[in-house]
Amino acid sequence: INAIGREGADKIAHRYAADAEFRVHADRYMGEFEGLLDDASARDRDQILVETFLTSQTGRLYLLLAAATGRL
């Protein structure tokens, strides 16, 4: 959230609550990314893949959405 600030996270949270289509896409994205993290975690004891995924642009988007929507 630091990258966009509290105001940006609040906007995402508001849109998530108000826009059903956005919510469907956000939930799907987060669910699929969480599945990717679960698979990586199961295969990589050192968690290098998980860390790599979370620090990628797609991972940062996941963290932003998950934090803004209360999933984290």
C-alpha cells in the first residue's frame, strides 16, 4: 500500500465494494495468484519462488489488492 498510499488503497476498497464486475475480476486474480503461491510453497522449501512471485509486478498487484480489500 505504501506505493499508492492510504487514499489509493481506500479507492480500491471502495471500488471493490461498489463494482461487482471489478470484484469478480479482483477475486479471480487473487485466487489464482494464491494458488500459484501455494504451489510454489509446496515445491520450494526455501521459499525463493514465493519471494520472487511476491516481489514481481504481478505479486505487488496481488499484495495491493489483497491489502486494500481486507484479504490480507
